[in-house]
Amino acid sequence: MNALSLKADAAMEPNTAPQGLLIELLTEELPPKSLRMLAEHFAQSVLEGLLARQWIDQVDSQAYRRYATPRRIGLFVKHVRAQGPERERLIKGPSLQVGLDADGKPTQALIKWAERQAAALQALEQVADGKQTVFAYRHRQAGALLDEALEAVLMKALAELPIAKLMQYQLADGQSSVSFVRPVQALVVLHGARIIPVQLLGLQSDRYTQGHRFQGARRIRIDHAEHYEAIMRGEGAVIVDMDERKQEIREALQSHARAANAQLGDEAMTESLLEEVSALVERGAVYAGSFDPDFLRIPQECLMLTMRSNQKYFPLFDAQQRLLPRFLIVSNMTLDDPSLIIDGNERVVRPRLADARFFFEQDQKQSLHARLPQLEQVIYHARLGTQAERAQRVAAIAEWIARQLSLDSLLARRAALLAKTDLLTAMVTEFPELQGLMGRCYALLDGEPEALANALAEQYLPRFAGDALPATALGTVLALADKLETLCGLFALGLLPTGDKDPFALRRQALGVLRMLMEGRLELSLSELVETGLGGLQSRQSHPSAQADLMRFFSDRLTVYLREQGWAQPLVQAVLARPQERLHRVQPRLQALEQFSKQESAQSLAAANRRIGNLLRKQGEAAQGEVDPQCLAEPAEKALWARIGRLKPDLAAALADHKDALALELLAQARPEVDQFFESIMVMTEDVKLRNNRLALLAMLHDMMNQVADLSALG
């Protein structure tokens, strides 16, 4: 900034009307995978600071614009005041006992306090503060000035950014250094047309920034905050809004794909790559490239991964989702003749695809089965042995599961033994993301059954919350066995997740097991699965509470999962209070209980259930005897005994047929006898024999009432 412009800006007086506020930090290239997160956190923190000082009235999506490019993060906020509104403050001081002496005159403590507030003693008032009365000073305080307090807001926003690793760099003076995610080159802070004086990271705020590194102006003057986006798009050749830039790139990709009579393929993968390339360019130009069709002999997953992960290209597919020998490039350069860019990218991708072909051809020289001995050289865990030993444990679990589900247990065992052999291949060593997928490919080439090959590809599913489950029966068996072995092995070592630390992703593994059991409607017992998994570790020292810890862990994960599915906490608590061996029945049971809880009789039975439970807990062994019908003296207890007798076979039949709604309806029919019993019977009578008989009657009723769920949790 020259001397004339400095003088002109200094002469500009703050406009009392609300103005747009622009903040931009121009930096060296920011990490693309963190760009959106950095911009969002920065904007959120600044907006909170503006709102707290009442420079803005509210925060909504129409009130601000968030900026993020590879070389800048920024924010524009509409209608920002130069000064917050005046507000009334009440400052409380000494109590009456401290502020007045025995003669009722002000003490030195009160006088000094009033001086610190710049308040006359006559201006003080007395207010109640809890159990005592205190002196207080009420006055009007001017609102915070944007020029004076914005720097503190921005410093706090920068300090709170979730930066994994700071970079320390030296300032232009050659003496001092600062730390940030990347070196900052310029700082723009404008309120309307006026520069707000701010000093951050060794830089003084200004109105000058830079455009596109190669195609924009090197020095750009922002005359007004509201003109920023238009100036940057024109002079700067930069689209500063990441979402806007992303949408323009998306439309260009779709246009090129249509022109080539092709498709972009998997929507989730395309969207993920689009997010990444949008953080790599300041504006995006899309060009089409191609490669030798001979490379299509390689499994298309390898080619797709090479193009997407290594080169950030968008592969193209035909209508049957078969890979075409063409791809789309998103470039940071917009050129009339992009032939050099296209040619350069085609020459770059060629050796990558040639490497993939070489790895693929080399891997086929040895079958997956022939690689089994090599697993003995790979350590899985220092205390759990090699990958070969782990494969044997997974195979034992898979065999057991297959037998329970009437599947081919020998095929399940073979799938488990071969499951990790593709980790030894050159292709997976180079592209770890292909593990499982390459196992399927190589198994088919080896002549293994298709069911086994598909299972190898599905063994890691679901990989995260919301991911697809294995589509095949054998794939489900293998995925279950693999996750259970991991959980059982690490729990046997006492390596439980603590707090937010879960280095082995055991919560994710447990959720995967639960989802497969529930959504797959598998007739498998969770406790028997855990027992089988831990049984394979008998030759190794196991933590004594491993089984109990793991079952509790599953219960906690199940509770979280059900709550995330929208089930009310009391319903979840009621159902999970009872052991749930067949997890696919949990949600139908919740549905039945939810309907039952809306009936008037539900609350009455829930209250009775809690009363009975409390009574039985206090009496302990006294409530564990058998009911003697001859000792039933009162009509109400005889009526309850008769109702229990009629209910018992019907309830057992309903539960055997998994008709939970019917079972709960049958229990509701007992409400009159239950209510009458508590209205007219004294359970804790002095006659010990009579008392124990009534306790036994209630214990029988309590057990029947809670076979579907713990009804006491409903109230």
C-alpha cells in the first residue's frame, strides 16, 4: 500500500450503518483434505464472536459467505455494525455488612470499590443476592467497537482451528517467526470500503490480495467488501466459494461425460473425488484424456484406483458400468488449446497403468493357496501370533457359524484360510485399498468357487456405519468370523477401547457384527458366538473377564445403534434389560413394546412391576420358594393365582411363536387382578408362611411380566 492510499484509508470514518465485513487470509497451498474443515471452523468461530458482541443480530445461511481455495480461507458477513448497541450493566459489590460500619457509614472497602467502578456513592443501589443484600452499580455501557475488538475475535478463531500440525515460518523481518498451518502472505479485513486495523500472524490488515497463481493478477485491490467475489472471479481468475467452484466442476464433468456417451460411475466415489479436486484448484477446467485399451485386460478396480487415488482423474464407464479407456482431468488452468495438458497427463498415467499390469501379471504366477505358508512369516499381533494362526482361529469360527446356518462348513473354512493371502500380493502391497477385491479376482483365476471368491471381497463389510452388508451367505459368515476373532482376541488381552480412544476400531467391528445379525435376520446366539470366538484362544492367556466385558461392550454398542435408529431410551432400556440372544428379534420387540406403552394398562403394569421388583430385592431368598395354593387365603390372591394359571400356557405359546405384541396383550389382561391384589392384600404380614407364599406368587408374576421386556422401565 502506498503512502497516499494509507492516508486516504486512515481518513475514512466508520460508517454507522451496518456494512459487509470481509476477511481473507492469503496463504501458501493449504492441505486439500483439511480445506473445507478449516474454512468451516474459521467461519463458525468468527460468526460466534460477531454475535457475542452484538455486531450482528443472528447467524443464518443467507447472512454470510464462506470462502476456501487452495491458497486462501475467508468469510463475508452481511450487515455488520461498526459498534455494538449500548447495554445496561449491573455490577455487584460488597455486602451491606462489609460496606457499612456500625454507624451506617460507608467503609473504606465500599469507597475503594466505588472508585474502581468510577461510580459516586450516591449512585449505588442495594440489591438482593441470594441470602444477603449487596451494593451494586447500574450503568449504561457503550457497545464494543469493531475496530477495537475484531482483532481479538480473529485471534481466537485462528487459535481454535483444528490444525493437526503447525508449520513455523520466519517473517519478512528475518527476526521473528510465527506458526500456522501454512505461511500467510496477506491479510484483507474490510468493513464496507474501509480497512479495519488488525494485526495477525505478523501481518497488518490491508485491501490487497493475489489472484490465480498463473492466470490471475498478481496484485488485486479490493475496493469494497461486497465486490470481493466479482473482483476475484474477474481480475483474479479465482472462484473463491468452494461450493460454487465444486458445482461448476460437477456440471463440466457431467457435460463431458454426456458428450462421450459415458457415465462417471459410482456416485459416492465420484463425489468424494470431486470434493478433493475442488480443494486442489482455484477454478476448474475439465479436459478429456485416454489410455491404451490393452490396459483393460487388468481388473478395472486396479485401473480405477490408480486413476482416482494417484492421479485424481475421473474414469468413464459405459451403460453397463464397464470401464472405458477414457478419463476426465480437472485442471487449474483454463486454456483455449489444452493439448499440452492432456498429453502430459496421458504420459503420466501410462507408466502407472503399466505398473498395475506388471503387478497383476506377476501375482498370477502363484495361487492364493500357494501363498498360505507365507502367512506364517507375518506377525498379526505380538501376543496373538502370526496371520497363519489368526487364519486358523477365523476358520474355526467360520466353520461353527456355517454349521449353525446349515451352510457348507468346509467351504467356509477354506474361505477363511485364504482370506488374507491377497495381502501378500504385489498388487495389494502397492494398492492396499484393493485388499479383498484382488482376493476375489485372484480366487476366480485360481479356479476357486465363485461363492468363495465373492466372500473374499465381502469379508471387510461393513467397513463403517451405514456401509453395505455382505450380499452373500458365505460373505456374511466370513465377515462375522473375521470381526469376532478381532474382538475376542483383543478383549482377551484386555485391550478395550477407553474414552474416545479406539485404535483397533473395535466399536466399528462390534457395530458390524450387530448389523449383520439384526439386518441379516441370522438365527445365531450372540453369547454363543462370543464363547466360540474366545474358545479359539484357549492356548493363550485370556483376561478373566473377557467374555463379560465383550458382552457388555456389545450391549452398549447395541444401545447406541438403536437410539440412532430413533428408538426412545425407555423402550431400549426395557428390551435390553432382558438377555437378547437372537438380535434380529430386537426391533420387532421394540415395535410391539412401543404400541403396548401407549395403552392405559401399560403404565399401571409398569408401576406394579417396579413395586414388585423393589419388594423382591429387599426380601432376597424369602421370595424364591414355590407357591402353595393351599396357603392362598384372600379372594384377591386366589384370583391372581388363577389368572397366572390361565396366562402361563398362552404366554408361553405366544413367546415361542415370537408374537411379542400378543404376549404383551395377554399381560394387559391381568391388570384387574394385579390392581386388586395390591389394593386389598398386605404382602408383608407377620405370618411368615403366608408372607413367603405371597412373595413367591409375586415372584412368579414378576418373571412372567418381564419375559418380553422389563416393564418397570416404561414408567
